[in-house]
Amino acid sequence: MTHSQAGLRFPWWSLAQFLALPLTLAACAGGGGGTPGTGEAASLRLSADTVQGEVPLVVSFTAVAEPAPNDLSYRWDFGLGEPSSGGRSRPYVYTEPGTYTASVALSQGGVSAQDEVVIEVAELSRAPDISNEPPVVTFTSTVPDPAAPYTVAFRTDATDPGDALAYLVDFGDGEGAVGASVSHTYAAPGSYLATVVVSDGRDEAVTAETVVTLK
């Protein structure tokens, strides 16, 4: 279940200081904006690991809700007017320069809130460093037991002498994580295409994929 693809070139991107913009909505009558019967407000905070950079800009978004019932459903829009449903963590790659307002909203289980963050994407300001070599990447998944609870371990092995590498993993179910060794629990059986983007922080990034099959 291993596949790697080298030579996909991305310009420089870096992990900027963690940004969080909280928005709290007071509970309305009948509990429509908070936890029913408690009067507790729903708070949703959207964070991005980087908010500016040159195309293509790789961004990892995370939404944190309080209170957080188990049945929360997140509605994402990365600023292109194309909403989609997913989990609390989502990676996204911006391929065109511009200013994007990424947003996340939730409305389920008596909880309703939303938050947003502005992403600034600039054109590439310099010629690529042709002497820089891309990372060599292998991406693997390990399924100890293909039955519930479907916890899968992912490992990215990458070599790129002299460069510090960053790893962005998309699990294929609307969730994501950052790191070379991560694990994820899938909610349902099925076939999932997991993807990792490995960047050397200069001019090169490589994608690799692995298929996870759960019965």
C-alpha cells in the first residue's frame, strides 16, 4: 500500500506563527446557539499554521469547538465559494495568488458557531533555485486490524540532505495532521486515499500517496 511520486515542484512555503481568531456566539432562546438546556455558549476557533506566502501555499487548518459533542459536523469554505463537509482538521493548497477568507461553521447537536481567517497568497517573487533537489519520499500506512475502530498508523520516510523538512498529511476523510509519524482513527469502513506533502522550505515539495482499505 505504498506509492510515492517525486518531482512535483512547489515554490517556497514556511510554517508561520500559529494564528487563532475566536468567535463566541451566545446561546439563543430554545438552545439554538448552544448546548440545549444549559445556556452554555458555543465557541468555535479556527487556526491556520500559515496565513501568508507564495503560490502554491500549503495551509493546515484546525477548528476547535467548545462544547464539543460527538456528533459535530463542520462546514468548510477555503475562500473560493466551494463549501464542503469534513472533520476538524483540513489541509488545503492555494494555487492562485489573492486574498482568501477561509471559514468553518458548525450547526449540529444544538451547537451553532462559525469563525474565519484571512489567507494572503502572493505570486512567486523569485526564480526557483535550480540547484535545490527535491526530497525523496516514501509514504506507508499500517493497519493493525482492518476491523473497527480502524486506527491506522502512517509513516513518511524522506531524505533531503541539508534541508529541514515539513510534513502535511491528508487522511482522505476530511481530517489531516502535521508530522512524519502520525496515526488516525477512521469512523467507517471503506477505501481512503491518504496523501502527504513534504516540503524542504525552499523550492521543492513532493507528494506521496497510500491507499487504506478498511472492512
